[in-house]
Amino acid sequence: MKEKFDSLKASGEERISAAKTIAELQDVKASLLGKQGALTDILKEIPKADPSLRPEIGRMANELKDIFTKLIDSRTEEIRLADSAISADFDLTAPGLPPLEGGLHPITQMCYDLNDTFRSMGFEIFQESDITSELYAFDNLNFAPDHPARENMDTYWLAGHDAGRGPDRLALRPHLTGASVRYLQTHKPPYRFVYPGRVYRNETTDARHERAFFQYEALIVDREFTFSAGKVMIKSILSKVFGRDVPVRMRVGFFPFVEPGYEIDMGCLVCGGVGCSVCKHVGWIEIMPGGAPHPNVLRAANLDPAEFTGFYVNIGLDRLVMMRYGVDDVRLFHGGDLRFLRQFK
Amino acid sequence: MKLSLDWIKDYVKIPDSIEMSRLAYDLTMSTVEVENVADLGAQFSGMVVGEIKEILPHPNADRLRLCETDIGGETKEIVCGGTNLAAGMKVAVAKPGATVKWHGAGDPVVIKNAKVRGIESYGMICASSEIGLFDLFPFTEEATIVDLSAFGARPGAPLSEALELDDVILEIDNRSLTNRPDLWGHYGIAREISALYDLPLAEFTPYAPQPCDRSFTVQIDDPSRCFRYIGVEIGGLSVKQSPFKVRSRIWRVGMRPINAIVDITNYVMLAVGQPTHAFDSDNIKGHITVRRARDAEKLLLLNGRELSLSREDLVIADDEASVGLAGVMGGAKDSVLPTTDRVILEIADFEAISIRRTAARHEARTEAAIRYEKGLDPERGDIALSLSMKMFAEFFSGMKVTGFRDNYPNKLERASVDVSLDWLASRLGKRIESPDIEKMLTRLGFAVTFTNGGKDMRVAVPTWRSTGDVSLPDDIMEEVARLYGFENFEAAPIATSFTSAINQREIDMDRGIREYLAFRCGMQEIFSYPWVRGEYLDAIFPNREGMLSISAPPSPDEKYIRSSLLPGLLKSVSENLRFFGEFALFESAQVFKDGDYSSPYDKREFLPCQRRNACGVIVGASGEAGVLFRRAKGIIEWLPRYAHIESLTFAQREKPVWADAVVWLNIISNDAAVGSLALLSKKTALGCGIKNSAAAVFELDIDALKPLPSRTNKFEHLPEYPRTEYDISMLLDASVKWEDVYKAVTSKKDPENLIRGVSFIDEYRGSQIPEGKKSLTLRLIIGSLTKTLTSAEIESCAGTVIKRIKKAVGGELRN
């Protein structure tokens, strides 16, 4: 009889620990302890046994029942804890829930990237108003009295404020440069600041031309500054924006408020400089004008041009974003279309 | 501006070692932007001279012929419909593979061997318009093919070789010429190339005027507007075609050959940049006067248009009337006619600004005006005269000068600039040796004299750079730098000068607010135009009070500029509703009002009120209006904490015109209204095209917000004893306000000091709630600072709160 118990104990323990699921374990439990179970079968044979052995058999049967019950309970707990919290067929390929949908305009994103870079180089950020006077938009900047940009064609003059001259003639600013003089007038040298903002031009719009667009100016005015230092500055900014080293070249250019003036090109990132339709097959893309502030601009800010010089760049933010992402229509930036704006994280 | 390399080479011999790509690169880097370099000959590839040996009828077509054509060593049969075909004639043959335009129109097509009405044709015999040569070989009758018999080319010779069209055309970006009037024309660029590579530049032999039979006079009434006027009366001329080479060059750079006399004037302008003009001297009565026009003086143009002039216009006049608009265009009398045999050649220099104004006033930006308005050097008249007279003599063997006047009242002085060499070295970041500087400047036509023991130099500017272009030491520095090569300066690191860390609270607050709205509140930033469409103003701000406007707006309907960001935002809402049902947008930008005129910068300046605003809108289903409003309210409530600005509160003070009748609040900071928060009124929503949706809106004056000195948070010790959340639902009159409930709970001192917090959980009206009532659920945080509470103590605390609410606003407990 003892052998029977021993054998049942061994096989029972093995079957319990081999059970993988609660259902399997229930089956094992029934086959061991149920009405037709192995232990019951043994107990049914008690009447046939020697009466003196019956209590011992009963004791062993109860002991085994206890062992099985405990084992089954602990195995049940084991299986429960190892089981998935949801279900075995949970679909792991279903997408997760998205975070909140909001975001910054791609031009703001670019502007903040540049702000971070310039601040790391010790530049302050300057913000000024959109409406300015001819005094700051043109007179202070060495624009000839008859420069065509002053005419209605290019500048949005304000009705009722367009008859006078200089400080009396108001416009939506046609460029940012005028405000740099405002900064120079109200701060002390040396100067190192950037100035992001929206400007307005009376133009016919198409995929490459807008009436409202964003510029980003950086200006250094100091006692010593050479244009080759400016080139280093531009290279560091572009590598931040584009995430890699970008070739930069400076060539001769003309703008009334700088002397000397440069056109600053960067190597075409689409073709790597070998020439493609994006760069009109020259391998370079014009990205910004730059130069040393014209002596007359410094004078307008009460600085002595013999003492001070500097470096200025004007980055077209819209164009830079267009190049960064391959956007082919500048009008999308002011379109307020979520289908466009949500593409930029 | 287009330039022919072949033409440039008349003036500077460019060695073969300088490749075209390098030339274009060097010009771009140092002088002007070369936008395009085109191989002219390439467009004639696959085209050869053919000689027609025999012409046979086409068996299937009356108008077509079969031309047995010698194309160099072999004779091919080519089907052709030309009306001027003749045996022995030399023609242009486009062989299979060449690109032509059928009948001179449409897209270019590549020629293939093809059957024409059943007969195989080897390529085609071309009309000038089909191969882009109409201006050189004009015709009036249809189906006229190019007759090349006069060129003496052998059959089979490439067409580009036969017509000497192997040339390179450089296209220069005109913007990059703005400040360099000296570069207009082939000679100007040649001079620059000679300086860049240190090559000799061809010179013009000065014209020596001979004694004349008749002497007409030129009178300049206004020397401030006309600096020089050379008039040459030339007889013995006729209106005929000019030599092919001259016509070809004019055509290559984008102009149309006309006749020999006009071609000379255009050729001279394209060569040296000096506009010249020839007019039939038989039409001139008496003498020439350069004078201001009289008010309302009429000038009849060649095209029949009549201009009405003013005192501001300068005219060329004879003894009777004005004959031309000075520096802009000639009049009907002042032209070359088919019968012309005697002309007055005008080589003049006019003041730039008045030319620009006159050209703009009469909408006539002619080739002459474009050049004059940049400011030309009057000395340039000499080379223009030299070249003109040489060409007249060459083209017309019987040419005779019968009158000559050079009236030059304002002789241009060469500018002079003093430059310190120390200053130059400091600005360049490099010391270039004095002899090298002198060499570079001399190549550009400057004359250098060293002064002050070699420490300084006096630079005399050539006349062609003395019209305002070069006047400062900085200009001289640019000349040295560009000739030395910008790329040849070593990159220098930027020096740092640390004084203090950058701390700009307003700037950081602006960014903090945008990032809060975008990232924490899930709103999308947009940009809209400052000019606002009338339909949105009608819906939002119908009376347009205090709004500024643009004198020449983008469109008549976009005259006003925004005093609020709402119109732009709601336009975007209505457009996005086509694709999205629920979304949130915001914009941060300046708004403008007619008032508060002042300027902190210059006391002469008066700028209007300009404030930076942030405006947001949350859009959703109409039934969700209350939730949308509460979301918007939450955004403003939490803004001060997250963006670290001074606190904001709400009050109803002045309802925005666009707001819902009930659901609106003003946003208050330091007791001043700094913005509004509201549901959009139904009327405004409909007016903006927002249907079946609700929109909650806020607009805030960011300039009125005060950033806290730094990131501001308050630390509290973590609780030592347990705290319990205890929710209470009350059935209250529907009109009861949360604020009153909140005050009832918090205004009196809590005697046991157990209430750690009170918050609004939910408000419900619906099927289980009687009419006129609502269910309000609030949550208490109950806990002691000194011990663990028993449940009886917690219940007693909650009971006190319920009693206080009942006493203050009535109602009963629901749960």
C-alpha cells in the first residue's frame, strides 16, 4: 500500500508542477482528488485492507491529500502571477495612444533652434514692433532718398500716415534691419544680438514669394571684428540647423546698409555640391546677405565708424525651413492649415 | 544682363588656361553673380548646312517637294514645304536627333526619320523660326526657309560653325549690378576680368572731331539733370541691314537687330553700357535744347501713344517742341525712318534719380532708362563716341560728319579716399603688403599714393567708380578683399567677452507661453496675415473701431490691419473644419491700434499702439460648448504657474462684441483687464463660417503680463499623517455658483484644521436630476497635521462641510 502512495505522490507532484494553465491544473486536481480520482480509488480499497492497517492508510491518504491540495494551491498562485494582466492574444501591433496633438509653427521651431545656438555664443535676443517709421526703415540705413523700396510698390505704408517723410511716415516694416539701430541706440557697446521677426512687402505672391515672411538678423558691433570670424559664426549656426557640417562661402554682394557686403551661400545639401535643380546646377544656394554695418548706420546709432565695426547677417527663416524640409510653397506658412502644420514636431 | 564671351574677348584676351567654369566662379565670388552659363552652339547641334541639288514633286501632296540635298559627302531626300526653295540654294538642315520647334511654336521636339505623306524624309529643312533664328533671318511670308547661300559655307558644315555661333552666353543677375553701373556692358565686365587675372585691357582710340560744314548748337538748360550732351550730325547714311556679325551679337544678348543705324546705337550700348540715340536730323528744326518739360506739354511717341509731361520731366527739344523724353525714349519725330539719310547721334549723361522718376511716371523702363537710373559716368561718353564713329565709318562708306557738339558743363571729378593701412589690416584681419595692395588697386583703375611715411594711402578712384559707388575707406577695403579673394582669408574664431549670463525674462516668457500652449495644452501654433479680410471683420468687429489701415493694401478687401488676432484665427478655424472636427489653435503676434502715439527711441517718431497678444481657440461639437469653455478657462488658470508669471483672475467687466451672451469673462491682472475668455457668439460663429461646431476663445495681451524673476515654486513638506479624499455630491438649485459653494467651505475657519483641500469634480444635469436642479460633486482632502484621523473624525469633518453648504446655498446631499 505504501508503495502505491509513494508512487501516486511522485506522479501527482510531477503532474501538478507540469501543469501550465489553471484549466490544466483543474484537470490534474480532478484526476488526483476528484470522485473518480486516484486518491479516491485508493481509499475505496480501504475496506479490503487489513483492519489494523486501515488507520495508517487513512492517515497516509489524508497526508497525501494535504500535500496535493497545498501544491495545487501554490501552483495555482504561480500560474496566476505568471499570466498576462490582459490576455494571451493581446494585439501588440495595435498603435499606442498619441500624446496631445499641439505643436509650434515650423518657423517658430527654427527660430528657437537659432535662438539657442546664438545664446550659446553670447547673443541677446531682441524683439521689436512691426510698425515702424521711414526714419528707421530707410533713413538710418543709408538708403538713398529715392531708393525704389521706399515707394508704395514694395512697402506697405499706413493710410493717413503716408504723406510725411522720415519719422512721420509709418509702414509695416519691410525688413528688420531698422530695428537694429533701435537696439544700438538703447544699449551699450559692444553689441551682440539677434533679432527675429516678421516683415512685410507688397509683392505678387507665388510659391516662392510672400507678402509676410520671417527674417532673423544677427548683429555684432565691436571694436575689432573681421569678416572671417563671421564665417565661423555662420558655419556653427548652419551645422546646428542641419545637423552636420555645411560648407559656406562668402562672395561679393551689395546692400545699402553694409560695407563691404556679402552674399553668403551654403553648399547644396540635396546634391552635395555637384549641382542639381534645387541649386540651379551650381552646387551652392544663396541663403543670406551679410556684411559689416555701413559707417552711416553706425553714425545713426551714435557710434564712431572709425572705432567700431561689426558683422551682420540676415537669415530668411521661411527659406531656411523650406530647405530644411523640402517645402515647396512659401504660402503654406501663413495658411494656418493643420494638415501642413501637424507635419512638424 | 546677358553677355557674349566672344564679344568680351574683343576687349580682353582670356587665356585658354582660364576655363569657363572658373571664370564664372571667380566673377561670382568677386564681382557679380553669374546666374547661368549657356553654350550657344549646343542648341544647333545636329544642324548642318545643306545644298539643294534637285527639287522633285511630292507624289502625294501638291504643296510639298522632295529636295535632293547634299549634306556633306552624301545626298539625302528631304520632304519640304518651303515656298522659296530653289536648286543650288544653301539651307539649314536639322538632321535626325536635332531639336526644333515646329513652325516656331510649341514645345521643342526631337527630329526623327519619318515618312511625310508616304515618303521617307531625312530630317528637315528649317525655317528660321523653327531653329530660334527668326530675329536674324526674319520673314513675312509663311513657310519661308532660311537661305544660307550668302554665307559661303560648304555643305555638311555644322550650322553653328557656318554662322559663327560658337559662343558662350553668360547671364548676370541684375540685382548684383545695382551698385556697379560701370559693369553694364561687355567692356565693363572685360575691365573687371582684366583686373581679376591681371590681363591687358583693350583701349578705344579717342574720336577726333573734324571741322564741320554746319554747326548746330546744343544747349543744356538744366546742368544738374544733364551732365553732358554729345551731339554728332552724320550724313551720307541709309537704312539698310547691318553686317551679320553685328546683328548676331545683338541677337545673342537678347535684343533684336533693326537696321544699321539703330543697330549701331544698340551695339554701342551693349558694348560700353552707354545708351546712345540716333534721330533723323531732317525732323529737327533748328537747334537742340535739353530742358524741363512744360506742364501738360504733349509728346507723341512712335507707337502713337501721347504722353502728357510735367515740369519734373527732362526733354530733348528742337526750336519748335520736345522731340524725346531725355534718357528714356524718343518721340515720333525723334526716330530713324525708312527714308533717313542723316541723323543726329546723341551720347548724353543724365541724372539718375530724375530718370527713374520719369520712367516710372510714364511706365517706360526702357533699356536706356534702366542704365541711366543707376548713375553713369559722363566720361564714358568718350568711348561710346569712339566706338560709334568707328562703326558709322565702317558701315557707310559715304558717311560724313556735318556737325559736332560736346557740351560738358559738369566735369566729373575723381573721388579720393584716405585709408590708414593699420585700419585696413585690422578690418581685414590680415596685413597685406603695401606693394600688393597698390598692385591690386591699380589693376582696378585706382591710383595709389602712400602718405605719412607709408602708413596711410591716398586712393584716387577711377571716374567709372566715382558716381557714388566708391567714397569711403570701407569701399577700398572691399576692393582689396574681393581682389585678394574672400576665400583666402583664414577663418578666425569669435572672441568672447564674458560680462554676465544672458537673462531676458520677457523673451523667455514669450517662449514659455507658446511652449505651454503647444505642448501642455495641445494647441497648434499658426501664423496669419496682419491684414484682415472684410467678411471676418464684419462678423467679429463690425464697427472697426480704432483699426489702422494700409494705403495700398494687398487687396481692397484686406485694407485693415488687425487690432486682435481673432479674425485670422477664426478664418483658419473655418478652413480647418473642412478636414477636422476637434482641434485647438493659437497665434502669438502683434496687434495694432490707432492711438497712444509715441516712441521710446526718437522723440520725433510717433508710432501707434502695438501690443503682443496670444489668442487661442478650442473647437469641438456644439453639444460640448461648456466643456470647451472650461478647457479654455483651465488653460488661462494654469498659465501663470507653468509660464511663471504673476497670477491672473477672472471677472465680468466688459463683454467682447464677439462673445456669447452669458459665457464670457475678462482676464484680470493687477486689477486691469488684460484679455478675454468666452464662447464665440452664435452670430459671430456663423459670420465666420463656423457651423455645427462650438468654439471657446481666449485672447491675452502678453505685454501686460509680468514674468516672475525666475522659475517660482513653493516647497511644502510631504504629509506625515494619512489624508483622505472625500467626495460629496449635492443636489442644488441650477443657479448656484461654484464660487459660492467654494467660499462656503473655505471662508470660515476650519476649527479642527482638517481640510487640506477643496476641489470641483463634476457638475451634472440630466435625467436623474429634477428640472431646475443640478448635481455638484466636490472633493475634500481631509487630514490632520498631528495625528491619524479615525473614520468618525473624518465623517464629522465632512458633515460640517455639508452643513455649511446647505446653509449658504441650500440643497441636499445626494449620496
